[in-house]
Amino acid sequence: MTTITVRGQRFGGVPRDHWRRVNDSLDPDTDFVQIYRNLAVHEFPWDITQALSFALFRTFAVPGVGKLLDDTGAFTGATQKRYDDTVLLLEVPFLRGFDDEQGRAAIRRINQMHRSYDIPNHEMLYVLATFVVVPQRWISVWGKRPMTAIEVRASVRYFRTLGKHMGISDMPDSFEGFAHLMDDYEAEYFAFDPGARRVADATLALLASFVSPVPKGVVRVVSLALMDAPLRNALGYSHPPLALERLVTAAMRARGCALRLFPARLTQRRNADSQRMRSYSDGFDIAQLGTFPGGCPVRSVDAHASRSTRATPGPYPAGASDR
């Protein structure tokens, strides 16, 4: 089999379904970090990044979360940095593992930030549920193939472990449990809040800047077309024309079908390597990511002091490995 290189990224040399085969050979209860890493940086890098972006919007639609983010000003006054910090801190644990020094440092930094606010467990649990459920649902509709049962189980195990390190209680032990929790929570709590709308608008504007050749208005409308009606209603967005929704749906499904013909990705596509991460062009210190207000609703399970670690962005240009 032939290996090809595109802008420094290697593809092929293995069967197209290589990463599914690899994941199917692993144990989701013990190898869940490796399985989730394979999904996030090899098999579905673009899909998972987009899905987690839309998961973020779902959290804004919960007034307790959206209003807090607006009050802190992090997502409205420093949207790019807040986005970068969130993505980078969430990426380190699955790249390095929960027992790695850098993985522990990232979780410790997350807990330090949350400790500054009186965030109830049910809100933390809901946010965690979106990380489990939204990517699986996105991939099942828009991806080149659905996630396998092993991959879904590994995702659940991965985020349950992350939740444990964050001190989150009452976590479901299955995907179905997380899905029911998320759906029921949204039915009860989704509501409009002006502050949450400001946070959503700022985030939409940032996402539009990631595809600069495309007019921002187009990116905004397409993004709204990819949101479901309850989410749009809660954020106070108007519904796009039905014809546009159908066009976006057709384009996304065509992309998924086309990707079935692409060779397997060998080079990891890390968010840390993307030029979308504009805040740390010279690398970043995990211990300095995020904000430094003052205490978290959860107790950090890792009391060890960490030394600063650095990661350097990769050399390839923004979008070079997007597909």
C-alpha cells in the first residue's frame, strides 16, 4: 500500500479502516485513553473538534452556565484565549494519559479555575454528558462511519475517568445513561438568557474567523443550520430557511461519504498544532493556561505540585490536516 504526504501529514500505507481495526482489538475498559486518542487525532479529528464546539453552545443554553461565563467576561472579552485554553487543557489528558505529569497538570489547572465559582454538581455533570453524547451523535449523522460499540464504551470510560478526577459525582456508567441525562436536563433547563446569547455570539464570531476565506455571515448561517431547534430557541436565534438546512445537510452527508474513500491518517492531528490556536504561537505552559480568579466546586484528586511543562505547536499551517 502506498503512503502519501500532504503538507507534512502522512496518509495511507494501511487499510482505510485501520483505526477501526486497531480500536476493535483493544479493551474499552482498560485501553480507553488509547482508543479515544485514536478517535480524536486519527479517525475523526475534524468531526470531534466540531462536535465539541457545538457541545459548548449547548452548555451556553443552560442559563446557569451561560450567565456565569458572561459574568466572568472570559468568553466575551477574551474569546480566542478562552477557546484556546479550553481546547488545550481538554486535549492534554487524552494525548498524555491521566497518569502522566502533563495530564495531571492540565486537570489540576481545570479544577483550580472551577474552584473559584459555586458551580453545582448537576451543571458539571451536564457539561460532561455533552462531551460524551454530542460527538457520538454528530459522527453517527455526519461522519464517514458510526462509532463502534467498543469506541462508544471507551468514550464513556474516558470521560467518567476525567469526571472522577474533577470530583463530579452521580455519573452514569453507560452511553444511554449519559444520553438520557443530557436530554432530560436540556428539557428542564434550556432557556434564553441575554448573557448566554452574548457568549454564544462571541463564540460564533470566533468560529467564523477560523475559515477566513468564507464570509462570516455564511459561516454563521451554516452554524445555525447545524444546531437543532431547541438549541436555537434557547439561545434566541432565528431558524434558517428550510432550503438552506437541506443544502447544509446534503453537503455534510456528501463529505462523510467522500471520506470513506480517503486513506487512513497516520500523522496525529492535534489541536495544539493548529493555527486556530492563536494565543500561544511560541508554545504554552500548562500551569499558566486559563484564568486565575480564586476556588472550584470540586476537590482536586491530585495534590502533587507540578512543574511547568511546555508544548510547541506543530509546523503545518491551519487547516492543512482538516478533512
